[in-house]
Amino acid sequence: ISVLKLTDRSHIDRKTFYLHYRNMDDIKNDVCDVKAADLIGRLTGDITQDIRIIYKYLDSLEPGVYSLLTSVQERDFRDRFLHHVFTSDAFSSCYQGDDADIVEGYLYSIFYIYEENRRSADPLESPELADYAARLVMNGIRGVK
């Protein structure tokens, strides 16, 4: 979407937009940071429970935000969102002492498992999928040690 389309649909002047943002990337980064902070505020520090929370949160996202997370063209948005969440104090407490880069790679798989499940002809329910993903991530982390 362009700044012109956004401001027309929002019924705001382009000057107002540019008072707050330099470009569309700035507004996307702002949306990303707000959504990530919202999710981080819900995390408990228990990896199985947190994966359930993440999947429930992804289920509840507005279609436009979810499309930013899954779009090939918006990889920076997805990487920024996932990095915020997976390196937050709330989530990283699940894997203290492990190599953070390797663990973050496993944790990115949580999102990709969810995304592929949504595309499936016979998708699993989010709680069942979360349990599966938690077992996969925890076994993977143990395999790295």
C-alpha cells in the first residue's frame, strides 16, 4: 500500500502522516514493535505454554498484520517481529545457558510450523500443534547440547 492510499483510506492528510513517519517502512516497524510488545507481555516463561500463547496470538492477528508476517516481500517485518519475541526476557528464560543463535533458529521454526499448518488441507488445532512444536523444539535443543 502506498502512503497516498493509506492516507486516503484513513481520511488523514499526507502532511499528518509525514509528521509522524518518514515512509511506509517506519509505520510497518511501529506496527511490528507494538504487536511484538503485546505478545511479549503475554508470555509466561514456560516454553510449552508460551508456544500455545504464540499460536493463539497468531490466530487473533488482523489479516493485514498476519499478511505482513507471512509475505515473502516483508521478510524484514517477520524477522523483526520474531527476533523481538524470541529474544525477549520472557521467552529467553526458557533456554538460558543454550547457544542463543542456535536456539533462535529452532524458535523461528515455531512460526514456520504454524504457517505451514494453516496451509494444510487438514490443519491441527492450535493447542495440539503447540504441543507438537514444543516437543520438537525441546528435543532439538537437547540434540544441540
